[in-house]
Amino acid sequence: MKFILLSGGSGKRLWPLSNDARSKQFLKVLPTKDGSFESMVQRVKRQITKHVGEEDIFIATSKSQVEILKSQLGNNIHIIIEPTRRDTFPAIALAATYLYSVQKVSLDETIVTLPVDPFVDNEFFSIVKELEAALQLSKADLGLIGIRPTYPSEKYGYIVPAESTGNYLVVDYFTEKPTEEKAKKLLAENALWNSGVFGFKLNAIINKIKQKGLPTDYEQLLHSYFDLEKISFDYAVVEETKNIICIPYDGSWKDLGTWNTLTEEITSPLIGKGIVAEGALNTHVINELDIPVTVLGVKDAVVALSPDGVLVTTKEKSPKIKQYVEEHQPMYEERRWGSSTVLDYTMTDEGLEVYTRKIIINSECNLSYQRHHRSKKTWTVISGLGEFLLNGSLTKVSSGDVLYINEVDLHSIKAIIQIHIIEVQSGIGPIDEKIERIAVDWQQISEKYISHS
């Protein structure tokens, strides 16, 4: 059994903490038993690995989320990178061809696809594992997980069953996001919320890819990915499939996609610097900035601060934030080696772009060995200890050192003890587009690119 986790999202509904590179599943705001915080994707991976091995988990995502996935889940996870976002069918098709033509997975293998961010009990994944036996027993082409509704929601699609056969239901039809009145009627028909979980044999999706005239070889599909139709798995596959079963799930299931739903699971009224003082009932402050925030007498509100901006909203109105957020370069990014925060940006009258960033490189992590073709940089080491590689020459660096990197200089840095750097990068833009990465792994860099003369 193989799991394909779909990691996407634009990050607008949980602005300003989320952005295109750090959408909702990556926000470390969910409390853990040891008093720390974890993200939705960390929580889901922890839950799944209680049921299957890490080698059986694959994550389909866009290029912009690769670094943060490696930062939060480690470098050993299987990541299938979409060159551009084309909706859920192309993402699942690309992952399926990867399993088929690269991993050489058997066509009889059960594949389960699911969003990377459901907020569920551990029991949910036990139910998901039952899809394998249910598909085998029923000979169905597709298996779903349906959630027992707790109220007539207008936010979810519904699965309407035809009959019950043992531990699974035979699906009659689907209804997309109904009115509240229609949802009440659906509940009377024992309809279930559609959780977005799909189970099928690998052979079924490979045949569907062939039917649509698409290549089943991973590299070929990757090459033609920009030309694929933007279409959901529901429309491309589910609506064309007749023999579908569904396993009901009676436990807790939530979509933590807005501030009002997410804060229901945040146990502390304050994360970060600040004070939530008297009269601030049912108010949450999430502060990623290094400045204190004090909230007095504001009820039922969310105050969220990050390098991308500041949000002050009532919880009732918080889902509307998406329509007010404009596209812009993320000011904060979590990377496989640490994090990068834009502190200041200036463009001169002559067209010179200047970025000032705070860069944190975690212990035993390193930047790739790279060069820039349009910019130069100055690094001031604020704290920590590391090794700086410049054009093959390696030197030790520590607090107070100032490092100069000119255009086309090959450079990298590895932290022995976590390093904090202030970077000033300048050039004629767009300066970040012309980066040539030579190597990523420090051992490879050491063996091939450090001069020992």
C-alpha cells in the first residue's frame, strides 16, 4: 500500500503567516504533548507512519514547497515535484507514473491519495488502511472515505450511498457543496462528507492515463506537464467511474483552513512575544515578529503578525481575508537548512535592487554550493560557528566576521553551531532568477570542490 499526499495551497486564507511557499499545512501552531508546536504536515506524517513505513509515503507538491517539506519532514522523504500547478488529477497522474515507471511498483498495488492537512484522530488512518481489503473484496474501481456529518454543512461535497455491504457502502451519487436546506435532506439519506481520500489499484489510474492519451512514463509526462488540462481528480476520474465504494468514518475530522477553525485547536491564547490581557476573551495572538504585542478588551478576535504583514480580525470575518490578500514575494521562507526573512527591500532610481535578509542556518546544515550571475552579497555573521567556502577555499567563520561574495563567485557555508547572518544582496533584478547551484550535499562539496593544496 502506497500513500500519495497532495501538498498545495496558496496560503491566502491564513495570511499573514501563510504564503505561496508556506501554506497552511506548514504553520507550526498545533500543540504537542511535550509542549512544543508542530505543523499539520508534521502531524499527518507522524500519524501515517504508525500504520505504514516512511518508504511507502510520497508527497506530490510544487517547487515552491520542496524546501519547507525537507525542513519539516527531513531529507529522506519521497517528493514528486510538479513543475507547475495543474490541479489534483495531473498531480496524482504524475505521482502514479513515478510509482509505475521509476519505482517499479506492481500494478496490483493499492494506492491511496489524500490531502496533506486533514485534522483527524489517529483512528482515521486505520480506517484508510481498510480500503485495501475493501477494494479487494468488492472488486470496486475506486474506494473513498466518507465522514459522518455532525451538521448540515454547505462547505463540503457529499457522498450519497445506495446500499450497505458489510463494512463498506456502495456509492450511488455525489453532490457538490449544497445549500443548507439541501444538506439537511442529504443527512436524512445517510449521506457522508467527502474527505478527499481516494483509494485505487495502480493499474486503474495507469489505464485512465492511457485512455486520456497521456504518457505513462514519468519523464515523458513531466516533459509535457505544462500542456496538461487543469482538472480535478473528481471531474477527471470519479465522475467517470461507476463502481465506487465508501468506508464511513465516525471520528473527528476538521478542515483547519481558516483562522476561526484553526484557533479552535490552538490551546494557548498567545504564541510568540506579547500579552493577551484582561477582557480579551476567545482572542488569539500569533506573533512571529521580535516585537511584543499587547491586546486588551478585544473579544473573539485573531491578531496575527509575520514578516509578510499584520492581521487584526474578528473570528467571524476571518474567512474573508483571502479576497484582500495580494500576490507578492514571501518575506519569510523556511528552508531545508533553516530560514530566510526579508528585513528590507529597496529599488534605486537606477534600477538596483537591494535586499536585506536575516538568514539562520541550523547546526550541521549548509547552503548549496552556488553562484549568482546578477548580484553580489555581503554576509555579516551575527552569531554561531561555521565553515565558509569561497571559490574552493575553506575558512572558519564566527561572530563578527564579514564575508564578501561577488558576482559569479562560487560559495557555500556550513553551520557547525547554528549561524545567524545578516545578508545584503544587490544587483540589477530580478536578481534571484540567475542562481546556478553546483552541489547540495556537504560531503559531495567537500570531496569535489574544496581545494586541499
